[in-house]
Amino acid sequence: MRYEVIVGNVGTIYDGEEFAHASAVYRQGVQASKANYGRMAGEPVYLMEDGEPIDEYEGTNHEEE
């Protein structure tokens, strides 16, 4: 299995075969997004398995008008 963690405007922040590591990086990305920290502030975060999303945080930067 291949895992990726993707953050909205940042891009891929993890790409590898270890689910435990991918999951930890995903949680850190979600925390940074929720805390409005750095470039990840408010951005969506996706945890992918073999190209399919298995978890996602929507973020807050997508205000509906």
C-alpha cells in the first residue's frame, strides 16, 4: 500500500508505505490547520491510500459565498 498526506496549498507532505507514519503526519497537518499555523492554516488535509482518500479534514479556507 502507498500512503500520501496532502495539504491544500502546500501539496504532498508525506509519500510512503508506512500507515502509522502517514497517520501521524495527517494528524499533525490537521492540528496545524485547525491552529491556523503557517502555510497549513485553515487548509484541507487528506490522507490517501493507493490514490483514494481514506480520511480528510475540510479546513476553514473554503468560505461559502
